Amino acid sequence: MDDRLPASVDGVVDGDKTRLPLLTLREAQAAVELLRQLATHEGDGAFAARHLAGNLARRLPTDS
């Protein structure tokens, strides 16, 4: 597996000190869902999608 993909995902989430509100909540939820669907496949891209989906999902507000 190419370790650069997960490392680049971690670098984006962990390395950014200044965060900008680039997505609405609904857009972020849709992006996480898309990443989860991509993660069901095989390969490095699926692993990176799974990893990024988890990182983003943890930052979303919980449904109340």
C-alpha cells in the first residue's frame, strides 16, 4: 500500500491550524457519505477515503 495517501489525509486534517467554514453542515454530511461509499471498494484510495471520512465525521455535530 502507498502510505502517502493516508499521510496526506492526516496532513490536511491535523496540519491546518486555521480552519475555514468551507461547507455547510448538509454538504459536509453528504461528503462523508460519499467517502464512506468510496471506502467500500479495495485499494489505497478506499483506505484513504475511509480514513478521511472518519476524521471528518468526528468533527460533525451529533444528531440530537
